[in-house]
Amino acid sequence: MNVEQRIRERAYEIWESKGRPEGQEFEHWSQARDEIEPYYKEGDATAGSIESSVAIPMPRSEGQG
């Protein structure tokens, strides 16, 4: 999927989540672009995704807690 298509899909998701308001296309597109483009500029569309940013829990040391 190319960046423009992903931005379009994200803008649509934003529009739907806000109750499908009219006249806010620019704001939704801009928000979607700001969310999506950084990942494509890094050269890896998955970089920075939720899956890649979840920290692996570290076991607690004895005596802590």
C-alpha cells in the first residue's frame, strides 16, 4: 500500500470516528498525513507502529514492589 492510499484510509477513519462531519476534510487529511508520513519517510512502513513500539515487560527484581 502506498503512502497516499494509507493517508486516505486514515483520513476516512478519522472522519468516521468524529461522526462524519461535513467541511472538515482538510483537518482530517492533515491529521492523517501527520500520523502516517513519518513512518514512510523512515523507509519502513511498520517502523513506529503500535506493534513495534510495545515495550517488552521486564521481570521484577526481588525486593521491589
